[in-house]
Amino acid sequence: MQFDEIVAVRKSDAAWRLLRADNAPLLLAFLGRVFVDDNVREISESELVSLLDDELYALNARLGAGTYPRTPKAYLDEWAAPDAGWLRKYYVAESDEPHYDATPAVERAVAWVRSLRDRDFVATESRLQTVFDLLRQIVYGTSTDPEVRLAELRRRRAEIDAEIDAAERGDFHVLDSTSRRDRYQQFSDLARALLADFREVEANFRTLDRQMRQRIATWRGTKGELLDEVVGSRNVISDSDQGRSFQAFYDLLLSADRLDELDQLVRHAQSLADAAESDVRLTNIHHDWLDAGTRAQSTVRRLSEQLRRFLDDQAWLENRRVMDLLRSIESSAYTVRDRRLDDFTHEIDSPAPEVHLPMERPLYRPAATVDIASEGIEDGEAQGASEALFEQIHVDPAPLIEGVRHLLRRHDQVTLADMVADRPLEQGLAELITYLALSDDGFAKVFDEQNHESVHWVDDAGQGRTARVPRVIYTRKSAEAATAEQESR
């Protein structure tokens, strides 16, 4: 790191500010115990105030009265202030009481202070084995050459066959106490680090959501361009690198077989006397992973729902002046968000209010009455069925994307007609429109306006339907192009 970069991090990083704070020992001890050690992801203000009050009482009794003279509420307000950034204060649904959660800065600061402890044993061998395994996954997992993959699989099979032969002869290697301790220490560090990363994952999801909202609030183009921008990024949270990695981890964690295997392996490893001392947190670490993962998943779902409502407001109320005023206020707030309050200035319309005297107002004039004849009115009948207004069709684009990828493995390019011929439409026009809006990193989509093709399907009533659309061509992307597109995003 360069000198200027370190100076910038020192001024702006919340974890560094925490370590420099006057109450850093209280911050690290209290927040580390409540939010890191106990894995609390959400706590009400009354509960947190009660816990901090007990902590302050014990410290003042031991260190002397007046060591921490302020009230617990005052400390929490200071730690949750924007210029501190150590606690996230927010409101949950159906509750008028604030709730708190620690920010990733607290996790990083607590982990760094813990790393300063002297260690009588440092694992090295297991880390080297992990390095080899990761490099093999990278090299052979990205190779498209069948011969390379077959060679690696044969090598692994030969090693397994050799181990089987040796085990049948009774000749096998048993890990000694040092090797077991080496590997258990690495498991402990990775398990705790993985649990700590969930708060940063949630914070990154909120940052992605905030960036999309800012883009919508400050948009100055046409409505069509805005919708094109939003529809193209409708999966900005779930399709990000962080979102894909988290979803893959969460799907793996939800496997009942994997959870049972993990629970048995952890308990058996801790049963070895020389492997490690008993640690209840590590014994049930997979439950903490599930709780943290479920909360992160709920955060993604809640942000997606809020963003969808935000877009609905933008589409339906775009022409109303009240929305223009609100967006203007939001845009101004984003502009002055990072400025110091001392430098903030704002102009007002008038230095004094306008006064309207009562005698200047016109006298009351009664409105003219209109006679309404209500004789001869008959009940009308509705034209058409209203049930169709309540029927909604949702087409999942994931199977369609997988179908395009499947055909592109055998061909460099395929058309929409080829896709429909291979996989007939099951949801009619809605599925056809979804095909037209597909986007994926693995292939590109081209509309040929000069040529048209007909798409046929059978609706729910058994009638044949035909749509004439421009020719749509899906072409396979190279690995370099897909990587470049992801980096540009």
C-alpha cells in the first residue's frame, strides 16, 4: 500500500476509527461479546441498553465511579452516528422500537485485536495442502480440454486405488497429534471467519441496493431509457459475484446430508483429546451459519421487494409534482451526504412569511344547485369477465437460460425458432416475451429486424396460436468476452 492510500484509509475506515476511539476497550469488549461471540444479528434498543447498563455498572464498580459517566443510551447514539459507523440503527416491521446490529467494521476490529494474541502453535502444513487443493480446482475446474480433465481424474483415481490397496494390506498413514492440531486450528479459523463474513455480505447487498436507488432517484433521461436500465439490472443483487457466491454457499448449506455429515465430523474431531479443547460455538457452528445465512437471504428478499415497490412508484407516479419534489430532495441529499455540516448552506424562498388579511378574502357564495332525476334507472350488466384481472403469470427465466446454454454447447448460435422447436412453449405469450428479454453472461442476443419468423404454440383452451417476431439469434460468448463484461459491470 502507498502512503496516500494509508492516510485515506486512516481517515475514512470505520474499523480504524474504532481502534483509535477513547472508549475502544469498552467498544471491543462489549460489542465483540454481544454481536460477535454470541452471534446476535438483531437486538432491540431496550435489550441492548440493559446489557450495556450492566457492563457500565460492573466497570465503574471495578475501575472507580465516573470512569464511564454517560448513560447507556448516550453511548449507543454515539456509536450508531454516521460519523462513527459501528452500529446500524434501524426499524423492523410492526415495531416502533429501534433495533441494532453491528457493522462489518466491528467484526474486522475484533478479529484484528484477537490476532495480536501470542499463539503457541501456528498451523502451516494444512494451509499448504489447502493451497494445492485450491490451485487444482482453479486450473482443472476452468479447463475446457477433455484430455486435461481425464488426465487429472485418472491421477486421482490412481492415488485412491493405491490408498485402497495399502489399506487392505493394513499399511496406512495415521495423523499424529501435531497434524490433527494443525488441521483443527485451520478449521476453527475458517469457521469463525466465515461467520464473520456474513455481516459484510449483508452490507454489500445494501450498498448494491443503495446504488440502484440512487441511479433511479437522479435519473434525468426518458422513461423508456430508465425502464431499459432497470430491467437490464433487475437481478443486480442476486446476479452479482457476491450474490452468486452466497447463493451457492447457501444451497450447499441447506443440504440435509451435508449438515448431518458436518455435525458428525465436528463432534468426532472434538472427541479426539489431543485435537482441540471443547468449544460449544464450534460444535454448533453450522447452526450459526444457517441463522446468519437465513438473515442474509431475508435481507436480499426484503431489498428486492422494496426495490420493486420503489420502481412501481416511479412508474405510476412519475408525472406527479409531489414525486418530482421528493426526487429533488433525494438528489440534494445524495449531493450533500458526504459534506461536513459546517459547510452546508441552503437558500430559502423568502426571509419572512407572506401575510393575507381576512378582509382580503372574497365573501362566501353558495354554489348553484342542480336537480338530478333518478327515475327510470336500471341495473347494468358488466361486459366481460373480471377474473382475468386477478390472474397473474410468472415465468422463471432460469430454465429458459439453461435451455439456451444447453443448445449452445452443441452449436455456435441458435435462433428463437430452434429453441421453441426443441422446447415448445408451455406458458404461451408470457414465455415468448421472457425469451425476448433473456440476458446472461454466457451468451449474447441479437435481433435481426430484416428477417422475421413465426412462433407457434397451443394455449390452455387447446387453440393454436401464432406470433410473428423478428428473428432472435443467441450466440455463445467466449470466456474472455464474458470476463470482460463482468469486469465492466
